Amino acid sequence: MVTPEGLTCQSCAMPMTTPEELGTNGDGSPHDEYCTYCFQEGEFTDTDLTLTHMIDLAAEMMVSDEGISEPTAKLAARESLAPLKRWR
């Protein structure tokens, strides 16, 4: 997904604004659909990760960093993550 600001990771929804944030293919070339935290050397870094767990992780960060309630954070995380390529 390309936003006005640039690329968005299709696993965690992180904006990827620098080449260092891009994941890598098996041959080491940049992968522009997934970030380096989610995808390295042609594979997901956490192959057992589920959408539910990703929503929980994202919600925890939103509660901590933005001070919003957990139910609101989980709803926002689900709305932003569920449509992404990895979770369809």
C-alpha cells in the first residue's frame, strides 16, 4: 500500500519512509510490501503471528504511547490491520 507519505507495511501498518525500514527478499534485495521488523530474507520474522496477536500488540503500543483506552485501541488496530495483505 502506498500512502501520500510513502509505503506502508502490509503486516503491521508501519509507514516505511527510509530504505532501511524495508524488509528484504531472499536475495537481500528490498521488499517494498513489508517492513524490516516483519520480513527478512524472504520470510516473515514471526511465522506464528496471528492477526489477533498483532492487534493485541498494536493496541498495547497505542494505549502506552497515545494514552487511549484498550477497547478503542483494539478497534483502531483491527480496522487498520485487517485489510492488509498479510491478513486477508
